[in-house]
Amino acid sequence: MPDYSAIHASDGTILRHPERPQPRYSPRRAWKNFRLLMKDKEDTSLVFKIYESLPSSSFMPRVAALALSERGEFLCRTEPSLPEILDDHASLRQTPKGSLAHAYCDFMESEGLTAAGLVAEAERLGRPKYDDCVQWFSERSRDTHDLFHVLTGYGRDALGEQCVLLFTHGQSPTQGHLLIGYAGSANIKKMVWGSKAPVMRAVSQAKRTGKGAPPLIEQPIRELLKRPVDEVRRVLNIPEPTYYRACHRIWREEGIDPYDLLATSGNSAEPAAA
């Protein structure tokens, strides 16, 4: 394994800070934290603990491949802070109607979300920061999360969040995404036991879509935002989420509210959160 603490990007930033803790692989600890997450889906610290317990061997090679490339250097230089770009709705609204920027603003405003809010939520966990490329890569991954929702068409309902998790796994494979995504989806099926909705097909389609699309983290977000949203989906090879939409249609036909499965299922369990 390369000594990533001895490698630097062209601007001098160290690839992986030597003081950054090395994650330890522990499926048992991951499962323990997942069970706790099932009981308290608002405790996002448990999500990070699951990911830390199931580190991906491909993570550092992916960080190095992007951070040390000309593309990565360009993104670092032109998009040093995605939240500042994404929360400037006044500027984003100046793009043509039908652009990804307009679709993104519509989504964030309708959901009452901001990119800065996602940053604040992460920072409340009190996790240490390091001046290295891993920090940049991780933050860029975090800051593109809501763009995943907009581009894929998956909402913030329980199934939509599981689909985004599996789409994210397709983009950046980790066992943590698989555990939370598939176990959470199985829990959704339990909540609506007997429903004909193709829940597992929906999340599996999301995983295939994520794998088939070029990583969003590697794309020039500022430029994508100016383009028609349908064109961006075409370029990124993101098709219609047919099984996800079929689930919503079938649930409504069955008298189940896709955005409030707990109330309509009569089941006390809750799905895992993204």
C-alpha cells in the first residue's frame, strides 16, 4: 500500500494527513450501530460509525486518482466550496428555465433545505478535520448529495433515501451503503407487508444507475448547473427511476402514503435513514 502521507497534490496539499485515524474493519461493530440506527434514525452519528466500521479498500485509490489528476486540480481551483455555489439561489435562478440549477433550487426550497445546513449537521458531530485531500474529497461527496436527489428523481421519502444510498454505492462503493440501503429497504417491505410494490427492484435499479453513471464528484458542478436538467441526465446516463415510481403508484392504489409509511402500515418499525 502506498504511503499516502508522503504524497502531495500539485498545490502542496498532502493526500492523507498522517494524524488522520486509520479505520478498522469491524462488521460486528457496524451491525451494532445499524441496530441502534433502526431505533433512532435521527442519530446521524451512527451512520458515520457504520461507514468507519466498514472502510472501503478502494477509497484512498479513488481519492488519489481524482485529487492528483488535472481534473481534480481544476475542480479544487474553480469550485473550492460547493455550498457557496449551491446556496446562491439568486445567481442560480439567472440560468435558463429548465436548467439543473432551477431544478435544484426548486427541490431545496420546497424541502426547506440548504447546502450550508448539511454542512452544519455534519459539523455538529464534532468530527476532527484535517488539511488533506481526503477532507476535500469527503466534503465534495457530502455536498453533492442533494444533487443526487434532483438528478435521479428519488425523493426524500423512506424509499427515496434508500435508493439514493444505493445510487451512491454505485458511484462510490462501500459496504456501509449496502448495509444501510438494503437492510433499510427490507425494513420498508416489513412495514408494508403484503404490498405488491417492487421495493427491492427499485433499490437495485438505483445501484445499477449509480454504477453506470460517471461519478458526479468528478464533474464540474458549476457548469452542469447551467445546462438543461434533462440534458445533464442524458450525459450522465441517468434513466427514469421506473421501479421507484411504480412503488409510489402501487402504494397509493393500496391506500398507503409513500411519504408516511409508518402511519399507513400500522407497523411500529421505521426504516433506516440515509
